[in-house]
Amino acid sequence: MTSNSHDRTISRELCREHRRRRFRRHSRRAYIRSVYFLPSLCTLGNAICGFGAMYVAGLDFPANTADRWTLFFTAHRFTAAAYLIFFAMFFDALDGRLARFTRHTTDFGGQLDSLADMVSFGVAPAFLALQLFRDTITDIPVGLSRFIWAVAAMYMSCAAIRLARFNVSNEHGEQHHFSFLGLPSPGAAGTVVSVILMQQDLLQHGMWFTRTLGLVCTWFLPVIVLVTGLLMVSALRYPHPVNRYLRGKRSLGRLLFVLGIGLLVIVRHQYTLALGTLIYALWGPVSWAYVRFRSRPAVNPQS
């Protein structure tokens, strides 16, 4: 009698465990079928902007068309593609804000965000830089052309590693996003496309020295792509500009400084963005060198 009661107890426990497992599997399937709409929509907008940037950068002049939008995007394809990357950054910032504001940060949203970032900030900037170099510098040696391709491939690979590392170590919550390990992929992409915007603006002027500076930017672009790619997978710390320096109560001087930067962006955004993103990309190695220099013990000349 005792044995039969024990067997029935075990059987009930097994049935309950089976029901719990089936409920967990059903809940997981239902969770993937239903997603939070606005953050996911912004994330997909990020990916679409990155994909659109690659499409626009690869356009050729149409043979027979009267569509003004097609003609406009073809004539200004690299400038339009760079602005699409900035639109992708806007959607990338917006989806995180919406998710944290509504307290709907999920693992699914984080994975989808990284996939979209890989398109917009990993593949698209490398493709733009490669297309721009091939379009501007003609009759280059085959070996140099393959080297430029390898630099773009290295940037894309570093972006993939950077995003995978972020997925593994990421924690939800605003308090965990005051600094980044390695240059963030939007920062690297912003540096590349800002230099592209500046290069396109320089080449549009008729003066010889501005066109010369534009060609210098073109030759310097592969170096920027390679350096920003390597900085993404580095162990250098980068601050989050908004969370660390702009939120909360700040001094009046900082308010005027940010206002001045905003006015410079309005007046001449191509050069302001290029200078600002280059400064942010170099922030990590310069800060590391400064800390190493400060921590070095002073040498006593009398010893």
C-alpha cells in the first residue's frame, strides 16, 4: 500500500514537471510570436536605412529615366548614403530609449538590435568607403585595390566581433550604459561617414585647394576605416556622451558649450561632425596614454 502511494506521488510529480516544461515551451513560442511593436519597428528602421545606404551608394546613372528622385540620388549617392547611416543612428538611439522608457527591454530586442547594427554600422560603412575609393581614385593598381577591399573586410569583421561581445556582456538598465568597452559601432560608423560627407563637400567646390583636400581625405579614408575597426575590438574605455555628460544638472558653461556645438552643426555640419567623431574615436587611445603617463612613477635624478 505504501509502495503504491509512493508510485502515485512520483507519477503526479512527473506529470506536473511535464506540464511545466510544456508550458515553458509554449510561453517561449508565444513570446517570439509577439514582440513589442514600437522598439522593434525602430530597430527594423535602423536596418532598412543601412540597407538603403548600400543600395544608394551602388547606383549608376540611369540610361533613360525622367524620375527626379532617381536622378538626385544618383548624382549625390555618397552624400545621401551617409545621411541614411545617420538616420540609422537616430533609429538605433530611439529604439533603446523606447524600450527602456516602457520597461520592455528583452533579449529578443537586444539580438534584433545587434543584427540591425551589423547591417547599418558594420557592413554599410565599409561598403560606402570601398565604393567611394573606387569611384574617386581611378586606375589604381590591382594590389592596392585588393588591399582596400581587405581593409573594408577587416572593419566588417571587427564590427561583428564588437557586437557579439556586446551581446554576451550587455546588461539591461540605464545604469549599465555609462561607458563602452571598445569604440561603439555607431561611433565607428559615424566617423567613417562623417569623413565621407566632408570629402564630398570638399570635392564640390571649384577651388583647387579644396579639391586637393578632398583627394587627401579619399586617400586617408582607408586608414580611418582600419583604425576605427581595430578600436571597436580594443579594450579601451569610451564614455557614453549623453548618459555621462548631458543628463542631470550641469553647469551653465557646459550648456553654452553644447549650444555652440549645436550651432556649428547647423552652420557647417559636414566639418563639425567629422571633427567631433574623430575626436571621439581618438578619445580611447588618448585617455589610455594619459593614464599611463600619469601613473608612471617619477624618476629622481639624484638617485
